[in-house]
Amino acid sequence: MPSAASRAQRSPQLAWFVTVPLAVLAIVCIAEAAHIDNKGLSSLPTFAVFFVVFVAAEATQIQFEVRRHAVLMSVTEVPLLLALQYMSPLSVFVVRLLAAAVFTVIRRGDLVKQIFNLANIGAGTAVACLIVARFGLPAEVTPRSWLVLIIAVTADVLVTLMAVLGVITLVQGRIPGQDLLLGAVSSIVACLVNSTVGVVVLIMLNQSRWALVLLVVLGVVVAAVYRAYSQFLRQHKNLAELYELTNAVAEHTYDGTLADVLLTRVRTLLHAEFATLWLAPQGRYPESLLSARADDRGLLDLSPTPRAVRDRAVASGKTVAISSRTGDATLRDALREAGPKDVIVAPLRSGGTVIGTLEVAGHLMRTLTFTDSDIKLLETVAAQTSVTVENSRLVDRLRFDANHDSLTGLPNRRRMLSALDHAVKITATGDVVAVLVFDIDSLSDINESLGHAAGDKVLVEFATRLRELSPSAAYVGRVGGDKFAATLRMETVDAAQALAATLRDSLRRPMEIGSLRIDIDSAAGISVHPDHGSDPESLLQQADVASRAAKGQTPPLQVFDQSLESTPVRRVGLASDLRRALDHGDLDLYYQPKVSLHNRQLVGVECLARWEHPLHGPVAPEEFVAIAEHTGQLGRLTEFVLREALRRAKEWAQTGRTMPVSVNLSTKSLVDADFPDQVAALLDEYGIDPDLLTLEIKEDSPVGDTDRQLPILRRLDTIGVRLAVDDFGSGYSSLPYLRRLPVDEVKIDRSFVQGMATDPGELAIVRAIVDLARHFELRVVAEGVESERTLSLLADMGCDVGQGFLFSRPLPYDRLEAWLAAQTDAEPTATGEVRRLRAAS
């Protein structure tokens, strides 16, 4: 089957291979029919009446668009059938051809197409006349007359249909079987319907000529009804397509295919050759132009819309529509030079600012141009597109802000770890992944003596230099207050050390701060994968340790060595101690209250594991959880927390108190096929309603292995436990993926909540997350609530639950009970006793 591109490249002149045989067929058939009939032309009044009737029938053609061609359904079969009865064959041929010629001139199509249409109509009419002449028609209207006339009219339709299909095949390639069948069946059915109507009219006229008056009245009424019905169908179709377009755009807003989906559907909806989305440069977003063109796959970076038309729409903020006959004369000249016969440009607005345009150019039907309804339709789509583009950019900005340093614009520590994680997963023989950390010397002295503004200038200048001096393949970021990192793949550790030395020397150029020239030096630390490990956090930490060690050396440059820290040895010892602690129940469970921001009601507690080591003191949860993951003890640790949480929930329930509990899950639990069964068994063992248990999932944990983790989450959801996305905003999960997760709750990361009262950027992120959760009908929990100001802001924006030091720190069970007695009041409800906070503490 020929491609779309090959179809578009064929010359319209190929139509002559069908037009010439049609003309010959018309001449031969009408000559034979005239010879058989031997009556000459009919009377002038009869000729004039049928000429008017044929013109009226041509004017009432119903036009459908199939791909890039018009399928015409007309009522010309009715006057043709009557003409065959009342006029000589030669008269029928001449009058119909004259009526067709009038409309051909009016429509001003291509010359080749005009001649083809005339030849096609002439050939069909001539064949119909020949059939009538061969079989003859009796003076009286009889069933035999009906049959002959219907056969003749059907032959006319079949000839014209085959000719049209032949031209389309020659010029545009083979027509798909479904389209061919649809066109043929619809044409034949319409012919039979119209022929039947013609026979009924013929019978009525045969009974009485006065029936003509009734038929005229009936025809006017039917035409009016059809016009209204046709308009209704067109509006219904537009609404249905607009609804589908809106759903498709909403579905693909955040997955990178928005422009493709939007432009393809807009081009189809408005039957345009081109649909274009142009976005003006804005901040860090460059100017963008993408177009969908008929018969082309994919998007193009060009548009036939004249720049002057787009500039007019942007300047005025109003839709501009130009065609060869309408619109500003200057813009019509620009359109004529550009090529398309018509164009509509609708501005995309964000508040009072035009951020781009949505454009269509070149109506696919050469005889048609865009109408007022097309303009309104494009304006409606443009309004929806404006909101979609702004939402997409807002989410992108929030993601960017969450993963980049606000001062320097470089990736932050979180983003660096992600990039490093991807880098170490790709193994290359003979290469190493190097991590270089540069620690600026004496930045605190600059802040104290010249002010923090001067210190910020030093950081920005240092970041700019490091980014410019580093190799193009390096990934550069800010990983701490005065620390910057670069990671890239290199041949050896020695090559990484040489690069670090070169960069450190180049970065030492004096910086001008106001009227002062300041010498800035830095210490460089280096770690490499796989020599120093494969964990991104450890590699970055090792390079940081090496940079601190380098400050006492000359030059200040150090490759990491195991002797610089004892963390690995410590972790080996902690792994054994953790196993013993689990065996003897030496771990504790702490509980942090979760409070409804609407009514200060206690709505549950988060259960947090704590470990007090007899020698090392408190061990950070992040550390012993990581140890449990790497030593195969995660399952036991998770079971311990679940058992303790459900045991306490059962005790509270037995005393008439309903207290939901939340438990954090590790990533590895989400790929354990037995985990949902374990949860169900524990719920049955303690007799706890599944709705009282919430399992909290780190936002970035499901991203790595979607196919393996989603079934586990769905099984947990089927059990009836609640699922929450923990630390939302700090990871990298996509919004379409969040929509797929069977979660009930979103917990905003404490890093955003703690700064929202003083940082507008953090406030905007929290507000966006709350709005997003509302869109997905999820409950919102804010972690890190530490001030009344933060609490007030969260309540105003519609956050559901708060958790943080303002209410209470995580407490052991006995202190939690004391806190409940001192800080809350009991209130009986139908489901048991609930506690309401007296005042934030």
C-alpha cells in the first residue's frame, strides 16, 4: 500500500486518464440514445423547467468529508428520473450538463477537476439515457416504467461512483477497503432512496398536475427540516470531538506527548491541512513551534501561517482569520505569498498575557474555507490549551525548583544522587564513574565580613565557572552550602584526579565583589565507582569526606581512601547488632500524632521504629533500615513494626478508642509477592479493620520497577488497607503514574512545609501539591508542622491533616498515653471514643 507521502506527491494530471474515457463514453452513449429515440430536443418550457429543477437539486447537495475528498449525496436522482420520463434523451443530457456547468463555474475549482466533473456527469447521464432508449417507456406510468427508470438512475450513480474512485486511486493511491465499501454502499442506498422518492413523485404527477404544488410545499418543508437537522448533527459532532480532544489533552498533559495529541486532533476537528502550536519564549522556556500536517507522521518545526498574521493575533490578543476573500488586505497579501488559502490564529492567554497561539491553515476541501463556527471552535480549544500549557509549565517549574538549587540554578543534592544512580547502573569495561566534590574555603569569613549577599555572589560565580570549565559530559550540581559536585565517566582514577586538579586551579581566578578582588580557593575530593562502592549516597559522601581531608594538604586534593572514615566497619558491626536486637525485641516503637486541621481531632498516629544501641547510642532510622535492606533483615524489621502497631491499635480498640496507625514501607517490600498475604494474616491475627492501617510509600520508591510493584500495591488496596505516598514532592514520579497508583493519601515532604511560611517558592509548591491531591480526590497530610503560621496557611489552602512538633514529637507508648491525657479531650461517637486536641503544644 502506498504511503501517505507517495500519495501526496502524485500529479493531479493523472485524472485525464479517467476524464478522457468518460467523455468518449458520454458521446457514444448519447449519440446511440438519440439515434434510437429520434425525437430531438424537447420544448423550451419543459427544458427551462427541468433546468431550474436540476440547478435547485445541485444547490441542495449534502457534503460529507472522507479523508481529503468530498462525498456528495444529492437529490439529483429525483429530477433525473422525472426528466427521463418527460423529456427526450438528448434533452435530458443537455439540460443536466448545462446545470452542472453553471455550478462548476460558480465553484471555481481546478480546471482538471472541473472538466472531470462535467465528463463524469455527462457519462452517467448518457448511460441512463441509453438504458431508457433501449427499453423504452410506455405512455402510462406502470411498474415496468418504475423498474426501467430505477435501473437507469442506478446506472448513472454507478458510473459516476466508479469514475470518482478511479480518480482518487490514481491521484492519491489505493483506497482502504473499509472506506471503499462505506462510500459505495452509502451512494447506492442514497440512490435507491432518491429513486423511490422520484417514482412516488412521478405517480403523483401522473394522477394530477396539481400535485406539483403540494410537492413544492413538501420540498420546502423537507429542505428546512434537513437544514436544521444537518446543523444539529454538525454541532453534535463538533461537541463530541471537542469532548474527546479535551479528554485526550488532559490524559497526555504530563507525559511529553501533549503537542502531538493536541495538534493531530485539532487538525482533524477543523479539517485543516496544518495545525500549529506556537509558544512565545518565557523565562527558561525558549520559543517553540510545532505543526501537524495532513498525510505526515510526526510533528514538523515549520508552519505556513504568515508571521504577520501571528504577530497581529499576539498584539491584539484576539483571533485573526484570513482567507483569499476576507480579512485585512495587507494580511491577505501575506497569506497569498505564504501559500495556504485560509488561516485562523487564536491566541493562548495566561491572565492578560499572550503566551502563544493555536493555528490552523488550509481547509482540506479546496471549495470550502473556514467558517465562523470553525473560529469559535478553535477559540474554545485555545482556551483549554492555554490552561493545559500553564498547568504543564507550572508542574515543570515545581519539579525544577524541587530538584535544583534556587541560588545557582544547578541541580541540588537530590538530583545529583539520582543522576549518579543512573550513571553507576550503566557498566562500561575499563571506565569509572568519578565524583568530584569542591569545598569552597573561607566562605563563612566572606559572609561575616562582607555580608551574605557577597557570599551569594561568590557561590553564583563559582557555580558558573565550574559549569563552564567542566567537560560537556559532566553533570554539575550544588550538594551543600559551600560544596559543589561534578560527576562523569572517565578512563581511570588518575584521570579523574588530573581533571580535579585542573578544575581547582582554573577556579582559583580572583573574583570581583563590588570594589574588592577576592582570591577564592577550594579543596577537592574524589571518589569513583566501582572502586569505592556502588551506592550513590555513599559515593557522594566519600567524595565529601575526601574534600574535608584535603583541606589539610598541599595541594588540597584527595582521592578517597577507606582509612578516611570507619563507616563501613561500623555498618558491619551494626548489622550483627541489629539481628540480635530483633531477636531480643530491643527495638522500640515511637508514635507521632496526626491531627485534623479542620477540627483538631486526633485522626491517627504514625509508628516509627527507634533503636538505642548500647555502645553507639541512638542509631538513625535511615541507617539501620539501609542495613536491614542490605543484610536481608528487612522482612523481620517490617514485621516487627507491623505487629507492634497492630497490637497497640487492638489495645486502643478494646478500650473503646479508635486509633488508625500508619507504618512506613521500604522499596523492597513492594517487590515481595508474599508481603500482601503477610499483611492480611496480621490483620486477621489481631482482629483489626484493614481501614485502620495505612502503609506509607516513599514517592520515588515505585518508579524503578513499575511492572513488579503495581500488582503488590493493588493487592494491598484489595485487602482494604489505606495507601499513602510519603514525602511527596521530593522524588521523581510522574503525574500520570500517580494517577495509576491505588493510593488514598499524599504526605507533603517536610522540607517544603517547614519553609512555606517564609519562602514563597516553598508555599507555591505546597499549594500546588494540595491542589493536585484534590484533583485526584486524595487526603493531604503535611509533615513538619512546627508553627501556628504554617498551620494557618495549611488550613486555609485545604490541607486535611497535620503532623509535626507543633502538636507533638514522636513519643514512646507510655509518654503518648500521658500526652493524650494532658493534651486531648475524649468525645464519644457512634464508632467509639475519639480524641480532640485542646491546644497546639
